[in-house]
Amino acid sequence: MPPKSVPSIAKFVAKLNRRQPLSHVENAALLALPVETHRYAAFHDILRDGGRPERCTMVEDGLISRHRILRDGARQILAFHMPGDMIDLQAMLMPVLDHALHAHTPTLTVSVAHDDLMALTARHPAIARALWFDTLADAAIAREWTVNVGRRSAQARTAHLLLEFATRLDTPAGRGDFELPVTQAGMADALGLTHVHTNRMIQWLRARRYIRTVGRRVTIENWEEMRKLSGFDPGYLTPEGPRTMAEDGA
């Protein structure tokens, strides 16, 4: 039998290095951090608004959203986090959580204690800068989402979110064929639309042959027209600059 893999934050470390390479010593220090793993069932609330987490959490497998619940019970999804994302670095300095975390699929996480990360950044300024940049990258996505919900039409914002999923999930990049990891209700909560309205927008995109769907499988059939409709520019997903073919392993 093959040996069991040792839990680590390797996916997150790889993402940091794609943005700005760290030294061998810095990478080794990150990978040596003691971690805990947790498994969550689909549709499980991981942390609630007002919680006081003591650990930072990386998505190893699955999909997690951050969201706010309004007084009337309505939910606004603020971001989706995928494998390799560290979802709550800001919690190291903001001890009270101002949003909730929710697993949309069966999800595996790897977490690191705040105290261990703080001690590591004190010893390695380059790691501190890399973590800071990761929070700035999250902020770039948040700004694009604000524009999407605040100013784009329902058709455009739906197309934009689907193109974001295609870009973040698709391998190889640009093929535009992926398994949508959220329900239409989850899509609606991210788009600021009702479930019924979201369904109509997906049907609208299908009728114009912008997309094809089979169950949860989505294929972008006309990427260019979807891009024109939504104003999608993937630059906000990689604020460090576009990745080269070498970085993609080509």
C-alpha cells in the first residue's frame, strides 16, 4: 500500500510561490508548521458570525464560502474558496469573525494555529509579505464581486460568476468545462438574486448557446460572447500578473 500523505499546507505554499518565490528555508519553515485536519459534510456551517477562531484554515479539498446572514434570514455569499485557498488569514489580527463560513460540498481542511503563524512571520519577513499579499489578492476579488452585484445586469453577473468558476476550476485553463460545485440556491446567494431569477438567467444563457449544462456539468460554449456580456477580465484573480506557460507546467 502507498504511504499515507502527511497533512500540510502544501497547496497554499505552492500558491504563495507562484506569486513570489520564497527561499528553500522559508518554504521548509511553512511546511513544518504543525497542522490539524477536519472533514465537513456538504452544507455544514464551519464557523458562525461572531466566532473567535484560533486557527487559520486552508481548503484542501471541496468548496467553502464566506457569507453574512441578514436579520430576515437572507444570505449574501461574499466569496468562494477553493483548494489551496487560506480563507481566514485576517482572523490572526481580527479576533472576532464578522462573517460565517459554510461548506458547499464534502470538504477537507487543514488549519494552523494563529500563534504558530504569528511566530513564523516574526522570524521570516518574506513570509509575512507573502501572507499580506494573499489577503490583498482576496481583496481584489472582493472588489470585483462588489462591482458584479452592484452594477452589472442579472445576465451579466451570472455570466461573470460562471466565467470565474471556469477560470478557477478548469484544467487546462480556457477549456471552459467544469463541474459546478454549488447549487443554484448558492449561486443566487452569491449573485444577490432569487433562486427563481438565477434559474431564468441560466436558461437565458443556455437559450443563446453561451453555455451548455448537463446536471451540474457546465460547458462554456461561447467564451468571447460571455466575456463581452459580463466584462469579465481574469486579471483580478491573479493580481501578481499573468502566469507563464512554464509556471503552468507547459
